[in-house]
Amino acid sequence: MEKADSKQIAKNQRTFRFTIIFILTSLIFLSSGMVYVLSYFTGKNSIAHLSDKLMQRIASHTLDRSLSFLGAATKGSTLSEDLVEEGVISLKTTKAIIPYFRELLQLYPQFESIYYGDVLGNFYMVKKMEDRSISVKKVLRSPRRKLAYTIWEHANPKYAEKFPNQTQAEADAYEPRKRPWFTSAQKEGKLVWTDAYVFSSDQKPGISCASPVYDAKHDLRGVISIDIGLGGLSYFLANMRISESDQIFVLNNKEELIAIPAKDPNALAELVQTYKVEEKTKYKFLKISEAKNKVIASSYGEFKKHKKQKSDGSGSTVHQIFKYKGENYISLYIPFPKESGFQWHIGIVMPEKNFMAEIDKNNRMTLLFCIVFVILATASGIWFSKRVSEPLRLLAEEMDKIKEFQLDTGKKVASNLAEVSNIASSFERMRTALKSFMKYVPAELVRDLVHMQKEAVLGGEKKDLTILFSDIANFTSISEQLSPEELVDNLEEYLSVMSEQILEDGGTVDKYIGDAIMAFWGAPRTQEDHAIRACRSALICQQKLVRLFSKWEQQGKPAFHTRIGLNSSEVIVGNMGSSKRINYTVIGDGVNLASRLEALNKMYGTRILVSESTYELAKSHYEFCLLDVVAVKGKTTGVAIYELVAEKGKLPLGKREFIDMFHEGFRLYKEHKFKQAEEIFKYLEKEHPDGSFVRVFIDRCEDYLSNPPDQHWNGVFVAKTK
């Protein structure tokens, strides 16, 4: 009976498989045939629909890119206005506004210049020159003397001759209050855009965005304006073209082309025409009717006819098919949204044959795909219907464990089928690879990707993080004393102590740079207390290293004295790199500052230095000593730096007295009272010889007593090395 049942089951299985295969194959033949026939005979009728969809997509993408391209100026202008009105940036001096403009100019490639004119006629501008170097222009008025001083600061000295410093009568100097960007923003009382025009300085297309700035009484203080070069739109359009015969362009309400596909400045120059007014050379945009490509001009003629025939004017998308020299072309004109404020259109013109060629190609591909698919489906149905289900079910269960991130437990799936066996082997390799992968990248990041079923892709986001850099003092000298094997063993033990503590405190180990460690808190999982976690980890790492080095000394090994720098800042965190290889890391100025702080430990003889931002976030949990105000290498603005001493309430005996006295000495030092400060520092050096950084300030006081600093010196020490 059992054998009969077995035979009956086998017979039913074959019948079932045959039925499924027959039905599947028949349906595939029928469906494929219908798809092919419908595709072939209805292809021409669907050209308009296909072209409209494709061109709409291209136009929408171009529109989004254009608005994003221009929107940067709106954001920059609005942000500048808000920062000024909130008092974050002062317009009374150029110390804040010029560096801020410079940062904006470097952040946005499309910005050509950023400038500010006040109601007194003073003017401040940061501008990219032809070679992309930065120049700063200031026009300062003296009503009492009836003079105006024009001051230039050029990164490239070659521009000093063309743009020299001048002293002029007020009436002859540049007057921002009479410029259209100033008067328009003043009149409207809000952010305004100029029409697209050709910059007179470099004959390139551009547009300006201006925003008024008011004081607390809502009286006008001045106007901030940003010049944007439109060349970037033309370069973008060159990348959007599907073929050389396609044309994509942007035109304004004056029927002028303001962006065309251009891959270099020479091609971009086609947009600009010159003309004479009173012997002076002027510049204007090329009319679309005068374009070299007459297909574009013809398409616009059809577009104008449509506007005359329809009552909807130019406020809607227009899709047309027209003839030029006996050949059919398809055009699409899509307007910019009214709310954008730009009365522009995006135009796309393509030969109709481009779409027919694609349809013919698709028909051939469809036929080939149907044949291959039928063969594969039939073979797969015969082979896999009986053999695959159980191994695949087990694989599904194991994959569910992967989803739950259970990498250490699981069953090995076995099958007589080579394909299923290969899948099972690949699955096991994947499980092993995931285990290994976790050692190279943050475990939390891997876990999130697995749970979300997402692939790691390039991209980043702005987040507030605390970044740690650590390094071993005199590592080169130490490494020369050890064999390569001993050095690797010692480093492994040292890095394990550091890394395990960082991970225990919720940190992410970014990378090992030889003997150095870069880590951060606050990503990929958001941590509101990232600064507190980082400080705790730094202190405990130093404590654990003391115990480790004590053991090493007993074994005759040299100790690794570690320096740590911490900084809390808004940085960009995410997957960086190329499409082939990525690294989850952080970038930004805050990362550089953390690295500089680690290096400054060497100067002061300290172990842990933190920035003011980290101090503010963690001062309620830890004890700090204000050490100095330093402009780290590469910066001109001073930042306060602190030594991380201990947990709150756990200062060593006498340390509070030392910190308070040092702070008093530092206050006198900043007030130019170097003699009194020196006396305090020498007392501290005598009574607390462990405070090695006191000697630094004794030497400085002695130097300043002999060579007093400028009277405007505010205590900032400029670091010359990293």
C-alpha cells in the first residue's frame, strides 16, 4: 500500500508538473504573442504618448534641477537675512560678514558674488574672479569728508592692477543705494529676483537675488544680494540630452535663450551677443529666432501659434508634432511654476524617428525575451517543481534569522540540486561575510540595513555629532624599538582596549589610521547625549590604558601614551566614496577641528582636549579646565579649548584650587597683565608640577613682556602647526 501510494504520489507529481508547465508555457506563448503584436501594430500610435512622458520626465527633472540651482540663492539670501536680523552675524564690522560671504561662495559653485550694501552707502562684496580665486571689495563712505574709500583684497595679486584701491569723491564711487538690486528689494520689502542678464565682468549669463535686512524697529539696514551664474544650467542640459539630435533649452519671456546644452565655455558663449551703445560695448542674450539650430526656431514658431489659438496662454504645458524640411519633430514647452517668480520656459525638441527606432528595438527585444523566457520557464518548471520547495523553505527560514540579525545560529541547507546547493553555499558565505563585514563597518549600521532591507548607497545628512581623534605620542620612536611582530601585537592590544570602550559607550569607530583612531557619537543611531558619551569614553580609555601600560612595564614593553581630541559640531555623515567602494564616515570642518585638538595636546602636555562646543554640552557631567583660546592651523578665528579633567564632583585633591588659580591667571593674561599672570603661573608650576601646560603660559608672558602684542590682541593664540 505504501509503495502504491508512493507511485501514486510520483505519478500525480509528474502530472501536476506537466499541467503547470503546459499551462505556464501556453500562457507565456499567448501573452508574449499578444504583447509583441500589440507592441508592433500600436507602436506608431503611441509615439505621442511615449514622447510626452519621456519629455515630461526630462523637462520635470530639468525644472527641478533649475529651481534647486536657483533656490540655493533664495536659501542663502534668506539665511543671511535671518542671521543678521537675529544678531548672529554683525554688519557693523566686516569681521563676521566677509568670512560668512566667503564660506557661502565656496559652498555653492553657482554663486559668482555675494554683496551687502547698507543705507549709508557702504558696500561689502566677496566675488569669484575669472580664475575662480576670491577677491573682496569694500566701499566705505565718510560723509564728513565727502569721500569714499574703495578697498580691494585679492587672493590672486594679478587683479590688483585692474581693480586697485581708490579714494574718490562720494559721488564718483560705487553707490549701492542706486542699484536696481538695492532699490527693488527696498521697494518690495522682500526677496526679489532680477531678470536674467549677461554679467558685464565676464560676459556670462546670470541672475541676481536680493533681500532687504531690517533692524528691530523694522527700519531698513541694507540689502544682501547674490549673483548666480547660469552657466551651470547649460552644462546640466548637456548631460540631459539623450542623443546629439535632441535639443533642450531654457528661454525667458523676452524670447531669449538663457541656457542651452553646453559642455565648455566656448559653447556657452553662443548665448551672448554684443552691440554698441554710444561707443560702449553691451551684451544681450541670443534671441531664439536667431539660434543657429533652425529646428529650435521653427518649434518656437509653432509654440507661438498654439498660444494665439488657445486661451490658456503660456501658463500650461504644450506638446506638439511639427515638420521641418520634410522631417517630423516632437516639441514640448513647459513653463516654470508661477510661484517661482520666473517667467521662463523649458523647451525640448526631438526627431520623431528617435522614438520609432526605440520602438523597433523594443519589439525585437520583446520577441527575444519571450523566446528565452518560455525556454527558461519550461525548463525551470520541470526541474524545480519537485526538488526546490523544501530547500528553499529552509533557506527562507535562515534568511528570516538574518533579518533578525541572528548570525551565530542556523542550519546548513543541503540539496542534491547543484543550483540550490550553490544558493545554500552562497547563503553561508553571505552569513560569514556579514560577520566579517561587521568588523569593518559600524555594527549598528549593518543591523539597520538588514532590518530595512536596503542597500548601502552613497549619500549623507547633516547631524550634530561628537568626533574623537586619538594618537600615540612618539609612536615612530617606539616602533623603531620593536620588531614588526611585537609592534603589531602591542597595537592590537592597545586598539582593542580603545575600540571596545568606544563601542561600549555607543560610539562608532570610523577608521584606524596607523596608530590613530577616528570615532564619533550620534550616528548612525541618533544620540542626544553624544558629547557626554564621548567624554566618558575618553576618560575611561585613559584610565584603562594606565592599567594596561602598568602591565606592559612589568613585561618590559614600552608604553603608548595617548592624546585625544574631542569636538562637537554639525557635520555631514553618511556613505562616502565611489560606486564601487564606500565608507561610512563624517566630513566637515568639525572633523578637522577634532584632529587639530588632538595634535594640540603635544603643545600643552595634556591627554584630552575638547572644543568649546563639547564643553557646553558636557559641562554638567564633567570637570573641565579652560586652557586657551586658539586659532588652529588653517583658521583665523580663535576657539576656546578645554582640558577634560574628571567626572563631575570627582576632581583629585587640590585640582579645583589649581583650576581656579589658572583661570585667574589666564584672565589677567588676556587683559595684557602679563606680569601678574606670570606670577600666578610660576606659583602653579612650583606647587603643581603636574600642570605642564603652565610652562607654556610662563614662556608666553615672558615673551609678551619683552614684545608686547597689539593693543587689540584678545588673547587668541595662533597655532602654526597642526
